[in-house]
Amino acid sequence: MTGNRYEVGERVYHQAFGEGLVVDLRARDFFDILEIAFSDGVRKVTSIHPQLRHLGADEAVPAQTRKREAADDVAPARSAPPARRSAQPQPPALDDRLFRRAPILRLDRDSVDPWLARRPPEPESPEAFLWHLEALRVSRRRGFERLLALNSTRDVQRLEHQIRACLRVLREMKGRALLADEVGLGKTIEAGLILKEYILRGLVSKALVLVPASLLTQWREELTRKFGIPAVIYGRGDDWGDADYLIASLDTAKSARNRQRIAEESFDLLIVDEAHRLRNHLTQAWKFIDSLSLKYLLLLTATPVQNDLRELYNLVTLLRPGALGTYRRFRQDFVVRGDRRLPKNTRELSRLLADVMIRTTRSSTSIKFPRRDVESMHLDLSDDERRFYDAVSGFVQEMATTDPTPRRRLPWPLLLMILQKEIGSSPAAAIGTLERAASGRLSGVRPQLTELLVLGRAVRRQVKLEALDDLVRQARREGDRLLVFSQFRRTVEYLGRELAARGARVSLFHGSLTASAKDAAVAAFRQQRGVLISTEAGGEGRNLQFCRTLVNYDLPWNPMRVEQRIGRVHRIGQAQDVRIINLSARDTLESYVLQILQEKIKMFHLVIGEMDQILGNLEWDEPFETHVFRLWARSRKPAALEEAFEELGEELEGARERYEHVKAYDREVFEGTEAARPSGNALKLAWGTGHRPARGESRR
């Protein structure tokens, strides 16, 4: 056969797809439409395609093509199906399996292809091979031209970047990908769509989702309500085989008593949220994930690189071992000598990462995020409140700075810290702790505790409550909802009683409620509007973007807690500008914290997720809250307190500048922008004062 005429059964060669066999031909006036079986499926090609040519009976496939096809066929051992699912069925069984999926794919015997109307071929025959290819093409390739899952979701916006990401994972990455979109772009939705797509196509029958413990409920609600996936949260005493779609915490799953059982269940798909927790290859968590035999694996994190580029290498190794070569070669090719944080050859690195990682930036999308309108109401405490606040604060500072030896029976540092937080929240919260302390065996300080209780019970006017009552009345007039956060359950319950007595529709949300009671509180808030008063339990794992106004009745000392609160309303799906109101009493510890958060790092205008990156640049040997409390306790005079918090503000400002510096390199690593190398002054600014380089880092 010569020229551009082909026949069924003829061997051909395509420059892009390699060797193939013509299995069908449809004549046209000037050319033919060929269906050719290649190694990865059946494709339609015109007979005049410039990359297509005849392949003689004795002609060998070009060497470079064989090499490319061999490389394409190499897959990590963990990506192979588990042993109990790996047996290859015979052609008739393939045909049966295809039609079991047909109702899901909306296919029938007449519309699929002429192949299915033919008599089943003999096993091991050439026709059986072609049947095999056709079955794979129908079940795995044809449908990936569109997402079936989009028609099976509820309350999911069809965002272009999410659809594009899902199709890339399904088509190009074979279900093993690092979803590294910038914060707030909906990585959870992308993972849910991919899981739903595989379920609809019959490719996943068992899936496991590993998340931080605080997000278990959120993931269950997202999968159940938005994707119709009956996900179950694993609980102590449950069996890992009890449910097909299971959600658990990574800490629970990696424990010695659970690792083997999870491996035995052979889950088809594993999703790991907050996957930056796997960045260290020496941890038990990384080794656990690495040991599993999985067909599909999705890792979700907005920050693949936090300390050095080895973390990125470790994550990619979980997904596709060898994709970045050995670590020694990776370090030589892509890491600046003497500084593990800085990349080189970024264009080549970005090209390699594109095979396994998807990273969408906010600037690359058409999404318009709502604006944040922030208002801080600075209030003067009433006379009764001031006396009580100053007395409790003085007691806390005195106890915290004297020898704690006589008081070994109680964890005084923790108790004092809680008491200081409570007095900044409400008298009701502090009184409860004082009563418990006074009823204990504290003979040395019981008279002081009794005096404090007298002052607390004498408080009649609370200015923050009055301000909140005004906000509730305003919201009622405007038909708006109000989400109010406090750190303490006693404050939440006190506010609920007071506002309800004033005629407000109030729902309460705190950690002591049952799951059904929490759901009922959120449902009532959604349907009846009114007010939802919540502890930090509402700041984790609950999406409340149907509300636009958030009130911080008290302010946590830890900025991450504040960010979690804001993230409940300021996220994708929020259709209105968000209003954030901070109630702050002048000359209190909370007022100092609020000042540095607003002025030094402009926290309330950060993108959700950025605060974690900023705090990661602080070289402290203690938690943020402990550091704040220590500054407060040792600064008894106002001048000393002003100086201490000014220094804290400068540290935070430097941490933000270092974050902005690292973010520029982050863009260089993942977008291949070849950003200009920083000058010596810029590097000095990036490391800042007081930064201790990790081993292997350099100040050059």
C-alpha cells in the first residue's frame, strides 16, 4: 500500500503516538478517517495527517519512539493497583464490566461502538487485544473529555481553574497529583470533584481522606452535602473496612495499631489535606503514606515549601518516585549551593513539577474576592469593670513573677494565663475560674481570690455588651445576620442569655454540644438570621459564608485563631463584602495585641493562610500566646509595657517582610519567573535580626 491509502489491519507509525494498527476506516471524498489502536488507546486520525505513515511488515519502530514509550509506561510501584484487585480479566469479563458501568456513563449497547455488536473474540487473539483497548478507551478516556461529576454536585460553583485542574489530574497525572493552589482557591472542591468523577466511572470503590482533626466534620459535610458521597468519620473502636468512604485524622491513621489495617484495606484513592505535614521524609507520617499501595493519591497544600526545597522533593517523591531524580542530583541541579531555601534553574524545575503539581494563583483567576471592611471599636471600661480588670491583672502579674514553689499543686502558669484571657473577655468568664480556685486548697492566696470575687460580682455595667447589643439591633433593622466569636463558653452563654432577654434571636455554638445540636444551631442561624454566638469551635471546619458580619467580642492573643474566625465568612462563595468588627477595651492586654496586629502586619487585610507563613518566620522557643503573656507579666509599669510590645511589633513586622521575600521566591520556584536575585541588603532584610539560620543555611 502506498500514498495516503490505508487498509484495516495495516501497521502504521505516528510521530506522537508511536506504532499502531488500523482497526476501522471511513472513506471521505479526499481522505479517509482512520481509527488506529495505539498503546494508550484508540484514536481517530485522518489519512493525510503529516505525522502518520505506513509501517512495513518487517520495519522496526524507531528507537527514540520505543524509548519514549518505555519511559511513559514506567510508573511508581505504589501507583499499581493493590494485589487483590490486579488480576487482568479475560475479554468477555471486560465486556461485562463495561456494561455494569454503562448506566453510570449513560451509554447503551447501540451507541458505544460497532465493536460491542460483534461476537466476543477468542482469548489471546489479536481481536481480544483490540477489545481490551476499546474497553479502556470507553471507560477511562472518552468520558474525561468532560466532568460527569459536575452534574452530580450541589452548591458547587463551576470555576474554570477548578475544572481545568481536575481534568489535568484525570487525563495527564493519572490521579496522582499535588494540588498546591494558593490559599482560598478551593483545593477541597477540586479533590471532591476528582473523587466523585472516579466513583461515577467505577474506578474508585474505596477512598480514605486524612485531614487535621479540626477539619473532620468540615470534610464530611462537604463530601456528603456537595458531592453526595456518604463519607463516615472514623472513630475509636471502628474498623477501617466498615465504610467505603472514610475520613480520619492523619495522627490517628499513622499510629502503629492502625497502619497495617489501612494497608490491608487497599483503598483506591487517598486524599491528604494540609499535606505540608508530610514534608519531612524522616517522620512517621511520611513513611506511613510512602508505604501504602495506592492507585490514586492527592496531596493538598498551599505551602509545599516552608523551610527548604527538600520538602518539595519529599512531597513529589510520594506521588512519583524518581520524577526529580535522586535528592543528590536534585540538590545539584535546582538548589543554590549553601542555601537550601533558594532555587536555581527554575524554568526546568517548573517544567518537571508541571507533570505532578497544579498551582493556581489568585492573579491567574477571574475570581473577585470580597473586600474586608474592618472596624475596631475602642471602648472605655466602666468604673466597676476597670477596678475588676486592674485587680485581676495585678494578681496575675504578681503570681507569675514570684517563686511558684509553694504552689506546685496547681499549674499556675497555665491557670494565670487563662485567667488573664478571661478578664479580657467578660467578668462572667473570670468569675467562674476564680470561684474554682477559691474552693481549692490555696490557703495562701484565698483571701486575695475572695476580694477579686467581690469586685467581679459588683460589676453592673459592661460596655462591650452594650456595644454588641447596639450592633444586634442594627443588624435586625437591616435584616442582616451577626456572627459573634468569644474564646470562652461562659462568655458565650452569658451573652446568649443577655441578648435573648433583649429580644434577639440567638443560637449558641460551642464544643460541648453534640454534632446534631451544632448542625441545628447553624441551620437556625442560616434560616432565621439573627445572631450566632460561638466559641473557637465555630472557627474550625464550618463554612458560614452566608453571613457577612463578624464580631470579635474578645480577641485571641494568637493571630492564627483570629484568622480562623475570619476564614469562616471570607472565602469563595461569599457574595458580599465582609464586615469585621473588633470590640476592644482601652488599656488592656487585648488592646496592645490588636494594635500590633493591625499596624505592624496589617493582619485583617491578609489573605487567608498568609498568617501561618508569617508566624513561621519567628524564631521563638515558645508558643505565640506564651510569649505575649510573658511580656505582659514581666512589664508591671506602663512604660515598660509600651516598650515590650513595640519590640514585639517590630519582630512581627520583620517576619512579614521575610514572608514577602520568600513569597517572591515561591513564585520563582513554581511559576518559573526567574525573579531577580536579591541584593545583599535584601537578604539581610529577609533574614532579619535575631534569625538563626538552620544548619546548611547561609547569610551570604
